[in-house]
Amino acid sequence: MINIDIARDFSEKPFGRFQFATDQHPSDGKWTGDRFRNEQLLPVFRESKDKIEVLLDNVDRGFGSSFFDEAFGGLIRAGIPFQEIKDRLFIITNDESYYDEIWEYITEAHQKME
């Protein structure tokens, strides 16, 4: 099992969708959902077959929907198969609504890709 604690391993203040600005969207800062996905989640999915436990608690403020959608729903858009995510990703949090929201974004991204 690989453990990722967002507050410890990424940032105590995660926020937003995109780190770098483009013509289509502005930058949301340094600790964004795309950066978390690209630096923390995708390497683990691509380089191992271990289960992945992501701890959401201990951040200074809550999470925005754009962070969750880009970090977790973005796994589907990055080519990680839905069943693999279901089998390997474990969301750990005291806030059940975060758990539900993340799985909604993953499921929606999967349905859009079908």
C-alpha cells in the first residue's frame, strides 16, 4: 500500500484546477489539482501495481470541486482505466462528502470517455 497524505506530501493549502495559465484558462496557483495528479497520483499508477491510499484530512482549509475534479477525475482523462482506479484508489477522510464527491468526478469522467 502506498500512502499519500495531501497535507504532508503535497500542500496544506491545495487549491484550484490548473497550475499554469493557457489561452483557455488562468493559473490557479502552485498547489493545484493538475499538479497533484501529475506529481503524486499518476507516477504511482504508472510505476507500480500497489493500492494507493490518499488521506485528505489535515489541510488548512477545505477542498474545492475544481481540485477534486482535476486531480481525481483527471486520472480517467490521463488514460488510467476506471476499473483500475476502483481497484487501487482508497480515499481516507473524516468528511464523507469529500469521498462521495471524488467518486462522482471519477465516474462522470469515465462516462464521458465511453
